Amino acid sequence: MKYFYRDFGTSKPRWTQGKFGGWTPPTGLLNIKYAIFVRRSDTLLVPEYCLAHETKQALQQSTFN
């Protein structure tokens, strides 16, 4: 499955096919959660506010099922 998010630096839409690994506890100056995507060579942390609406819905459904 492709997970879409907006790149923080360029504001361009991007996607990853990494496996969703869960959420971090709220942290940082904005006290927000980060989505964890485990990829073949690394781990990608995406802030909750950068995720596309469809991706947020898909992650919420997969978390509760």
C-alpha cells in the first residue's frame, strides 16, 4: 500500500511503501505524534500534520482493526 504525505521542506506530495509501524508518543515543541514507516533500509518518521487525509483514515482503520 502507498502512504502519501507532504514533504516538510518542499511542500511537494510524496509517498512511501514502507510498512506502518505505529505511532510515537506526542513529542517535540508542537507535542504531536509521528507515524513510523519501516522501510527496507531505514525508518521514516512523518509528522501527523504532514499525512494526507486518505492516509490518516487508512492508518486509523488499520490501528483499530
